[in-house]
Amino acid sequence: MTKTTNYALWTVQVLLALVFLFAGGMKMVLPVEAMTRQIPLPGPFLRVIGLAEVLGAIGLVLPGILRIRQGLIPLSATGLVVIMIGATALTLANGGGAQALLPLVVGLLSAFVAYGRWATSPPQEKLENQTA
């Protein structure tokens, strides 16, 4: 991987982590009544989505910073892609055509990180063969 690609991936990872920490944190601390007025989903489900977003944000940066289990980065990004697919579909279903652009772009950026880090993280078999 080139340095430019690595820098681009890290930049996107940090920005996505900030976005998901904010969005997930808000879903975890806002009153359920306030959230369900804006998003037509059950309150406990929104709390679970918020927790998944916060954990996904942590998974985007912490393994790379600590250089431990870096294979978790593409998995975290893939999970966030799934969440953003749901957010885009929900926004479109509620008649927000132009508003669906934001979760779509965030999902595409998450897919970029997932693909970029998946392509650069060595499979477990190669790691085991190198240590033997």
C-alpha cells in the first residue's frame, strides 16, 4: 500500500469515527421521546443502533492505533456500512430524497475504508505461516 492511500484511509477513518461517535452518543443520551419524534423507530432499537455506532467508531481507529487485531478495522467499517444502508433506506422511505444523500455518502466512505483495509490486512493463514 502506498503512503498516500494509507493517509487517505486514516483521514477517512478518523472523520468517520468522529461522526459515528457523535451520532451514536446522541442516540444513547437523548430522551427516547425526542428521538422517536425524529426517527420512526422503537426507542430501544435506536439505543442499540447508537451503541453499535459508538463501538464501530472505536473499532475504526483503536486497533490501528494500538496495532492489535487490525483485522477488526474492516469488520467495523462493514458493520457501519450495514447501518448506513438502513439509514439511507429509512430516510428515502420517509420522503427525504435529498436528505438521504448524507447517510449514503457516509456509507460509501465506510465501504471505502472496509475495502481499503481488507485489501491491506493479511489473512490469518499468512500470519501463522510467517511465525512458524
